[in-house]
Amino acid sequence: MKPIPAPITIYVPRDSAAISLGADDVAIAIAAEAARLGVAIHLVRNSSRGLFWLEPLVEVATEAGRIGYGPVQPEDVASLFVAGLGNAHALNIGVVDELPYLKTQERLTFARAGITDPVSLDDYLAHGGYRGLKNALAMAPEAIVAAVTESGLRGRGGAAFPAGIKWKTVLGAEGAQKYIVCNADEGDSGTYADRMVCEGDPFLLIEGMTIAGLAVGATRGYIYLRCEYPYGQRALEEAIASAYASGWLGANIQGSAKRFDLEVRMGAGAYICGEETSLLESLEGKRGMVRFKPPLPAIKGLFGCPTVINNVITLASVPVILDKGAECYKHFGVGRSRGTLPVQLAGNVKFGGLVEKAFGVTLRDLLYTYGGGTLSGKPIRAVQVGGPLGSYIPESQFDLPLDYEAFARLNNMVGHGGITVFDSSVDMAEQARFSMEFCATESCGKCTPCRIGSTRGMEVIDKLVAGDQPVKQEALLRDLCDTMLAGSLCALGGMAPFPVLSALNHFPEDFRPQPEMLEKAS
Amino acid sequence: MSTSTFERKPPIKLAELSSLSPAELAAVNGVLAKLKDAPGALLPVLHGIQDALGFVPKDAVPIVAKAMNLSRAEVHGVISFYHWYRTEKPGEHVIHLCRAEACQAVGGRALEQHVKTTLGIDFHETTADGRYTLEPAYCLGNCAVGPSLLIDMELKGRVTPARFDRLTGVVA
């Protein structure tokens, strides 16, 4: 009798970016081909490694490690089986862990990216999951807060406020009910790290929020997820149900008598709800109008109660800090920017993907060593870092190290770590106008500089580009930006001028009227 | 006219005034019964209605308001604040096309023009045959492989004009 061969484990990501390029069809094709050939396989829908130019990236478990094939289309599947799974093939990229793009990263938060099945609790536990929470359950709240403070972790959503200080305020605040709110309203273009955690490692976020609850004495948490992320919603809800079923959420976490309840709430397409006070209004069932500060959310947050509100990546960085220790986390980074940042390479970039590196790596390194330049092959003209409110950075500043303070000194911002690459065909005046248009569309309308300034900004840029008294218009535009910067209630109006002014300062030639415009004007 | 000035009009029954079909009314009431008592429940309630019906009918507003002890203005205010909610019945398929920077960097603007021209509609509009509704989105989190769109909540990346035509079958 012939021995029955062990099934071959094949991985096809369930990350939405992979699905957007055909991963579901590839998975179906693999299952069908295996059935047709009578080959025993174990098909795992894993998370994405974040090497998006290779998606759909199919991996086959072999003795040498996981061999990757990418990008795979359904029509390639038959030939993969013909070549023999794990053998040479035109799409074979070798052992995935050995790819320099991955090997040279410092993946702390994204340690499991692409490796595990996101909704499998067993997989999570087998790959270091819940070790941080186990430690936290044995610690006093003050000690958990001290560890987070000591690690130097700062808010990864963009504002970079020290997480430990925020937590300490909530711990010290009086209140019968306290809340942990996760800001998963990742509206910034060029960023997708939050999405990858929600879809690809939801237990990590659940663990981070549970630790935050233990640290400050909050028994209830909400994940405010943008409705543009339906795949993330499904993964989170599945993981939350599984965490409840196995005692990692609920009234008695792992027999500790500690309680933490968690639910996902969906946003409704308003960018402004990524601003923390607007998000809290929205969670309360209201229009997402920005609140005045003070009072800080840490004192009077959700439903008037003390609230920790942190971004996904901030909360997802907590388990590793509690697992490996604050010292270990702090060891990464430079200056006051400690730990790692999951950088997201986006836009016109050849090798777009997630690069988690310790702070201090230069933009040039990220753009060329990792990104490989533009997708189009034309030179990089500008990169926008930190989302739609981040400045456009020219080549002359590419040696800037990734560091909150170094970026801020040049009026740039690290933000959420998204880097959108533009090639030489970009019209920077058009980009500047879009920044104002976006601000006008998404303004909550509470303060005048943002609500009206953004519309006036579009008009002034139109006149400037049309050559209608350009010297006057430029002065007017700068004056308007100054008003918005200084007079807006929150970062939307208060930062929308950054992309506008950076475009104007670094690429003034794009704002000069084109010859045909001048003819029309005369 | 013998009606006394003191005679009170009978209370308005919302269901009688409503243009909602019995099925729509049942859907709205079903969502309310399930969700209305959660803290800050208005957004989940509106999502529930839109998920069930494809939109939030104007006549659902007074029903939601009454059930949740809110004013109609408050409910209307929330519906109109958030881009996601729509008060008109959408087409058979809803397309959310990303307009944000990362997609712009890889041809998003040209795709936007192509989509509008091909479908013959602008954003927030539905084609005359009722097949497609086009909505703008500001980022779908697919920024490394744009331009991107959601079609009936399924994400598609690297959408060239040709791929758009294949996805929709608008152009044979």
C-alpha cells in the first residue's frame, strides 16, 4: 500500500489588496486544480506580507521554507501544479522570508503579517499572540502605564503624542465608566497599515485594546472603523466573536475576573471623523463636529467619560511592548522617535508595500532601496508624506531621516507613515488645488478658516494659475494659508495649507500661467 | 363647521403618512428593534437601514426620530453630514471610485474622466437605465496598487480604463 502523502499547505492572502488583484479567483483555481489532479492540499487564507507588487502572492510550505510565487493569476495555476508545487517556475521568487525587502525590515508590529491566518486564534497564539496581555494581567495598572511610557511609544495616527502620558491621565481621572476607543478611521490617502492590521491581524488590535483597558481601568472599548473597509469589518467581527468564545474578551478574561467588552462601530464616509473629538461625536450618534479642547478626551471623552483614544497602530504596538519589554522597543529608533514605524509606500512606486523600519531610515532609502523608484519609470518629482494634510517633499529633502522632530523642523510631517510617490508628470498646482478642494469637501463646518478658507483657496489657486494678477493672488494665497494654519479648530483646516504651501514653495513653476492661459486672459 | 376650536386632532400615525412599503417599514422597524437601545446608536441604525434597503428613505426619518427620542432635524442632520448615507434609491450596482492622491499618482484622474464619460453620469448620479450609481471615495486603503474602486463593496485594484470596461461590461 502506498503511503498517503501529507497535504501540501498553500497560502493565498485574504487581504483586500490581494483580493483586489484577483486572490479569491486564484484560491478558487488552486482548490479546483488540486481536486482535479487529486492532490491533497491544505489551503490557508493568510494575511498579506505587504509586498503588494507581488500580489496575489501564493506561498507553498516546503522543507526549505515558504516558497513564493507572484503575482499569480488564475490562468497560471495549472502550470504551478505541472511544475510541481515548490519547484522552479517563472513566477517563483524563492523563499519569501529571504527576500531582501522583508529581511532588512524590523517587523515588530507586523511580525505576523503574511504568516498567519488572521481569524485563527490558534495561529495567533502559536505565533506569540497574547503574550503581552498575559504579562499585563499580572501587573498593576500603574506598571502597565509605566511600561508604555518608558517605551517611548507615541501616537502613530499622526499627532505623535506620547501614549503613556495619555494613558496616565485616564488612569488618574475619576469616572465610574471609562472607555478605550480605537481610531480606525484611516482616511489618509497613501496609508493602509491600519487596514492591514484590521484585516490581517485583528487579534493584535483586540489584545492591545484589552491591555489598554487593564491599564486605565476601562471595561468597554469601541473600534471606530471606516465603512470603506468592509473586509476589515468582517475580520474584526469574526476575531472578536472568537475572542469572546475563548475567554479573551468578556467578564472574566482568562479567569482573571477582569472585564473588557469590545465592539466595532462603522463610520460613514466622513474624513473628519478621523479627528479624535469628531470621532467621539460620531460614536455618540451625532454629526462629526469637532469639539473644542479642553476638556481633553482623556478627562471628558466618549459620553462624557474618561477615554483613551488611540490609532490602530499605536494600540497594536502595545502587545509587543508588554511582551518583549519597554527597553527592547525603545532600543529601536532615534532621538525622541522610538520604536518602529510601518511605512506605507504608495502611489506611483515600483515596489509598493509595507516597510516597517526603526525610525531614522531616510526617505531616499525608502523610496529607492525599497520602493525601487516609480512604477512609470520616470523620475520621482515629489512625495507626499503623512496623508492629504502632509507636505509635498522635493528630491532635495530626500535625505531626511524618518524622525518626528526632523520632519517638523522643515514643516513636513511623518504622520501615519504613508508616502505617496508622484513622477515627473505631476502638476503640482493641480495637487495644491485638490488639497483645498478636499478640505472644502470634508470640512465639518464648525470653524470659518476651514469651512470658507478652503473654498476661497480653490478660487485663488484657479486665478493664480490663470494668470489673473498672479503676484496679488500669490500674496493672497499665502495670507489665506496663514489664517487657516493659525485660526482653524483642528488639523484639517490647520494643516491643509501644508501641501499647498509646499507645492508653491518647491514647485513655483507649476503655478505660473501656461502660455495658452495667458493668451486667453488677454 | 361644527368643530369646536378645542377639539384636538387625532394624533398623526407615522406609518399612515409614510410612503414606505410594508416591507420597507418592516425593515426599518426591525433594525430599530435590534439596535436603537445601544449607546449612540444612530449611525448603526442608519447603516442597518441602508444595508437593508440600499438607502435611507426620507420617510424613515420620522420613524427613526420617534423611536430614538430624537428630533427629525437631528436625524436628518446626521444623514446629511455623512457622505455614505443616501436618501435616494441607488442603481443596481454602486461604484465607489477613489479620488485621492495615491490613485491620482497612477492615473486616477484619467480613470475618473473615463468612468464619467462611459457611464454618462457625474458623481452622486445613477445611469438612466438604473444599472450604476457612481460615488466618490477618498481612499480605499489600496494605495500601493491603485487606481482603485469598490463595486458593490468588492475592492478592485490597478483599474485601467480597459479594466473598468471589463468589470462593468459597459463597453462590449
